[in-house]
Amino acid sequence: MRRVQVFRHDWSKDNKRPEKTPDGEGFFHQFGISFCELEHGPAHFTTAVVEMPDGTIKEVDTGLIRFLDRPGT
């Protein structure tokens, strides 16, 4: 498994845009697929399944993780 930095979106101080804020480190397990319901049906998007140090699992948008190591290290 690879180590990843997980981020979350928080609003900027001027409350005009979301900013990426570190939200801990964990271990990447695999990519997954999630969806959100829109007016005209579901929209699918890719997620990352991440195990946090306390054993909980987060399904994170792929734009909100950063790999901390290289494959095979």
C-alpha cells in the first residue's frame, strides 16, 4: 500500500473560494467509483479508497490526495 496525504476543501478567509487543507495521512487501497444525484440523473466520478491511521476508511475525491512515496518503495 502507498502512503497518501489527504486534503479537504475549506472556504477561504474571504469566503469566496474553496481551498485545499491537509486532513491527515493514510494508506491508499484502490480507486473506486461514486456518484451524486443531479436533476437529470446520476453523475459518476472516480474516488480513492484511503485507510486512515485509526482504521477508518475514507472515500476521497482523487483531486484531494497526494501520493507521498513512489511505487515499490
